[in-house]
Amino acid sequence: MIASVKHRKGGERISNRDRLFYLLINLFVGLLTLMVLYPLIYIVSSSFSSPAAVSAGKVTLWPVDFSLRGYQAVFEYKSVFIGYRNTIFYTVVGTLINVAMTMLAAYALARKTLPGRGFFTFLFTFTMMFNGGLIPNYILMKDLHIINTVWAILLPGAISAYNLVVTRTFIQNTIPDDLLEAAQIDGCSDTQFFFQFVLPLSKAVMAVITLYYAVTHWNAYFKAFIYLNDRSLYPLQIYLREILIMNSMDTESIMDPDQMEAMQGMADLLKYSLIVVSTAPILCIYPFLQRYFIKGVMIGSLKG
Amino acid sequence: MHSKRHTLSRRIARHWQLYLFLLLPLIYLLIFHYYPMTGVQIAFKKYSARLGIWGSPWVGLKNIQKFFNSVRFTTIVGNTLRLSLYSLIAGFPLPVIFALMLGVMRNERYKKVVQTITYMPHFISVVVLVSMILQIFNPILGIYGKAYSALFGTAAPDLLGSPAALPHIYVWSGIWQSFGWDSIIYVAALAAVSPELHEAAQIDGASRFQRVLHVDLPAILPTATIMLILRTGKVMSIGFEKIFLLQNDLNLTTSEVISTYVYKVSLKASVPDFSYSTAIDLFNSVINLFLICTVNFISGRISETSLW
């Protein structure tokens, strides 16, 4: 009995009654994974099929009559191009603002000796629990005269309290007090300490919050939906909503009028390709950065 | 007394650079979070754009009473509660069970692939998620429609236009999207279990299933309790984005929730009532705040883990 218990991983002997259990678990997990995967495969396969195969509902697993016409249509669609360009702008500039502001606040709030630290931290975390609501925020945007400008997208939500707590916790846990004391003895000011030590040592958490903020910007539609009505400022998600959910094809924006008719028949194919084109950037990057995303959840769970 | 104040001001002075770091974030916080909170007063006023937030006349509790007496009050609050309680009850256990199963798996490569795939839907935007639902559940063209007519020989019912089906679609698409990601925190808790506990259980002749029940499960139970308590605190908040996109005229009897109703009586209405919608928002926020505080208090008592 005791002899059969070796070290875990690899060397462990499996008894017969456990073998069935392991088998069942592996099967069940496999089944769940397939259930997650199937809709994704279905969308991607449809997007690579021919318009006829899609409208006849022939696609079940793999592409039928492989074609790239859906993608061709997407790239000829002017609104998608505008939306893509705007979303990249909002994501890059918005994330820069987010990370800069979060680092500023997190560094100061991570210092245990800072008078008023608890009060300031509370001011930030309280925003997670209570906000003015739709209309007071809307009136504020109006009073600031930033409705229908890029600032309505970039400024509200510049600091997420959750990300701030994650960053502050990380700085507190990774940068030893001794380092600060030693630096202070050498005459290092708080600002110098931030640039010379805190920033380089916080690369991991900055990667985490950069990803979180960037994904949020990429996927957001609410602020644009409420605060923008100038079509040239719309992010991709707003155009996606129009095309994918409200079924309104902006036929005037098709560059080649001859294609209009063909386009109508391709409406469904276009949708599948559009889903792929809009989501692919994130899903392609994500597996390589998975460990950073997961790290964020771990640090966040330490407190809050 | 005097010297104490003296040292405090010296401590503040010593940290002046840190306050400079905080300056910009605090200005942001005051403008974009705390200033709008003063706007909440229009819930008790008859707001007019001309007179502004501060100049509009007070009307007391009239707006909130209007909501309470509205014929739609019970439907809207009921829909909000139904969707969130259903999400909680159906969605809470699965990540826990999934993490336990991942913990049992011995093939590390297989496990990595499973994790990568199941975490993936977390990154899909709500717009794309809802349009995937619309495509897949299309009664004529979607895979659901095709499968239904192949199985039963009749045309498939339109699930998206059905008030009875909407809560299921809302909740299960949410579970599809998040059960993998939500399991991360439990996987982390499992990784902290000492291998010696497992070895000891094995010496006692415990099967792997028994070890799941008596070693793994107790190890994640504290984390699960906290997560459950925290989620209970959010039971009155159904976010606007997803449910709004799933709404159509046919399913409105179960899909109209507080956040969408607030939007419809204000920004979308032909005669916008800013005060009325703010009153509804406030009613919702106050309940949420109360729930979170209560739940946080309980959580602090039980597990010494609290939000602040």
C-alpha cells in the first residue's frame, strides 16, 4: 500500500478505480471545451465559405466552398475602415492615459507613511460602489462641452478603481521598504525613486493593466453610444452594432456601386467575416499574453 | 497636542512630491466621479435644462413615488432580479466545479489547451457576442434553426422573440462566455494546496474522487464563499450593454430592466424626463450600495476579507 504512493506528477501509480474517474473527468472537460469552441469554429468557418453556402445553411463545421468574398466585402466597407481606425486611436491613446494616471495614483497610495492614504484610497474605491448615474454624467459631459468629441471617450473612466487597487497592491508587495530607505539615504527624492526603481520594477503589473485597459477600450460601446453622434468619430463596436444587430447595411458607403446588389445577397457572409475581423486582433494576441491576464486576476484577488 | 500637529504637518511636507503625483488623479476623480454625484439631487427636483442642476425647483419624493406607482415598476424590478438571480444560481457553481476538474487532470498539455480555449470567450465584446447569438439562433438560417427542423421536421420557433426563452439565452450565453475565466481564481486556490495533504489521503486509501471532496473542495471553499458573497452584493445590477442589445419589441416583457428603462425615459425619449430617470437610477444605486455594504460587513465577519 505505502509502496504504491510515490511522488506526485508522472510517477504516481493510478489504481483501477481511479482510472475510470480520470477518464470521466477528461471526457467531461473535453466536452465542455468543445462546447466553448464550437460556436467560435462555426463563425470562422462560415466566414470562409461562399455566400451561397452560408445562405443555404450548409456550414456545420468546416468551410463549405472556401472563399474569401466575405473578407473582400468587409475591406470594401468604408464604415468598417473608419471604425477600425477610430478604435485603434481610442485604444492606444486611451490606454496611455489610463496607465499613466493609474501609475501616478498607485505609486502615491502604495506608500504606507503617506498621511491621508486611507482617505484617498477610499475616495477611489467608493467609485466602484456608487456613481451619479446616466443623466448626471451626461449633463457633466454637456457642461464640459466634450459631447461629440474624442474626449468623451478618453476621459471618463481614465482610472479604473479595480486596476488601481491591483497596481497599488503589486507595488506594495514587490518593492521592499529597505530599497526605499536605502535610496532615501542616498538622497533620492520620491520622484527620482519612482522613475529609477518603481517603474522598472513594475513592468509586470503595467503589462497586466495595459492589457486590461486596452481590451476594455477595444470592446467598449456604451460611452460612444451615449456621447457621440458624429459618425466619423464612431468606434468599431458602434458600426458593428449597426451592421450585425440592427441589420442596417450602409449601402451608400460601398465604394463600387456595381457591387451593391451582390452585397445584399452577401449580408450574412459579411456578418461572419466582420465578427472575425473585429475580434481576431484580441484573440490572436491573447494566448501569448495569457500569463499576464491571469496574473491580474491573482493580484486582484489578494485584496478586494 | 501642539507637537503632534507639528509632526503631522512635517510628515505632509515631507511627502509633498507624492501629493503632486496624486494631484492629477484626484482632479479627475472629483470632476468625473464626485461632481456627477451632486447631480443626483435632480432626482428630487423638476429638472429643466434652462435652470440647471442647482437652479431647478425641488419637488421632494415625487419622482421616486412616480416610479413606485408606475404600472411597469414590478415588471422592471422583477426582470432585473430574475436575470441576476438566475445568473448567480446557474453561473456560480460551474467555475468552481470546472476548477476542481482541471485540478484532477494529469496531462499538463491537454490542460493548457483546455484553459486557453475556455478563457477565450471572455475577450469577445458584447456586440459580437450578441450578434453571434443572433446568427446561431436564427430560426431559418442559423445552425439552431437547421438542427431543429432536421430533428423535428417543423420550422424552429424564434427564441429571440420569445419572452420565456430570453432569460435562458441571456444567462447561458453569459456562462458560456465567463465560466472559464471565472475559474482562474479557484485554480489559483487549488495550486496552493500542499501535496502532503494528498499524499496523506492516499496513504489512508482515499480514491481521487474522495480526495476532490475532502482535500480540494475544502481548499477552495473560503475563496468560493467570498466570491459568492461579493456576487450577492451585485444582485440588483444588470449592466446595460448586453441586455439592451438582446432586446426587441417581442421579448420586452422579460428583457426590460432598470438600466435600459432609465435610458429609455431619458436620452431616448421624445420628451426626456431627466429627473424621473435619475430618481430610478438613484433608487437602484442605493439598493446596490446597501447590498454591497451589508454583504461586505458579513464577509468581513466571516472571513476577515472585505473590500475596504
